[in-house]
Amino acid sequence: MDLFNTEQHPNLLPMDGEVRYFGRMMSYEESEKYYQLLLDGIAWEHDQAIIFGKLITTKRKIAWYGDTDFSYTYSKITKTALPWTPELLALKAMVESQLNTSFNSCLINLYHNGSEGMAWHSDAEKTLGDEPTIASLSFGAERKFAFKHKTTKQTISLILEKGSLLLMAGKCQQHWLHRLPPTKKVFKPRINLTFRNII
């Protein structure tokens, strides 16, 4: 994928996929502004999943936005996309300009503190295609983010700064799991936007 200067943003994965970290995309003040706008303006709801036949409601909250009322199913729960807000459209345009690509939807997560995280998983739903390009913007608390190869079990981790951009592309979702590990050192909320394409 030749979307940008690959020397300036090297692939963090040693094989089987592509992960590139762009660091902060905006000033501290702008990052804080968007954090508050998202915290107050997004239609948050508790996430749900069916695990071992039981409906589980998470502390973490989510929201799903898109070009149309896309349906997106993961963890056996289907969600319908809401129309874009002005803030989301502005952030989408910024990410699309940086990566020279386009996205039609965004899944947003709100983690209230470090006790809330995400277990090992890959974004490998059929509606995302075989080699999805997923761009992740982070706001609020800075958190560790980790990858683990499905076969070799090799792990790679980094700290996602507020206002920063992370790209996952190529065969990343086929061969690597990722997670947001819980921590007792973080007491503030984190908001994460993952721009993607529903096919």
C-alpha cells in the first residue's frame, strides 16, 4: 500500500500485515476540543455481545456512524449506523487526506478508565472485506495497544497518544490479533474512532 511516506512511518509488524503509527495529528488544544465534543455529542450506548449463548452488556460504550444506515454485525449483535456529525466528518476528512484513501463508516469506543479494555480479537468480519484498511484515532487518556501474531504468538505494543493516528492494513486482520489491555494506572476516559469501509 503506497498511501504515504513509508520511510517516515515504518511498518511496525515484522511480517503478515501492515501497522503504521503516525503519532499526533493535531495540537494538544485541538485534541482536547475534539475529545470534549465527542464525549458530549456522540450517541453513546453500552456495547453488547452474545458470549456462550448469553447476552453480555459491557461498561464500555460504543457508537456506530456511516454514510448510510449500514448494518454491522460483530459478537453476534447487529448495529445500524447513525448519520455523521459535523465533528466526525471533519475528523474523517483529516484522516482521509493523510492516508489518501476514503472511509464510509466509523465505530467509536468510550473507555471510562483503565479498568475497561478490549480482549484479543481481529476485525475480520466479512462485511469489511479480506484485507480491510482501518484507521484509528485516539482522544483522551493515553493507553497501551498490543498486537499478537495468531501463529507465532509474537507480541508488539505501543502507547497511543491523544490525537494520534494508527493504521492497520493488508493482511493484518488475517494474521494478527490486537487488544487494549486494562490497566490500574489510568483513571480518565479514552475515546477511540476506528474508520473503516463496509462493503
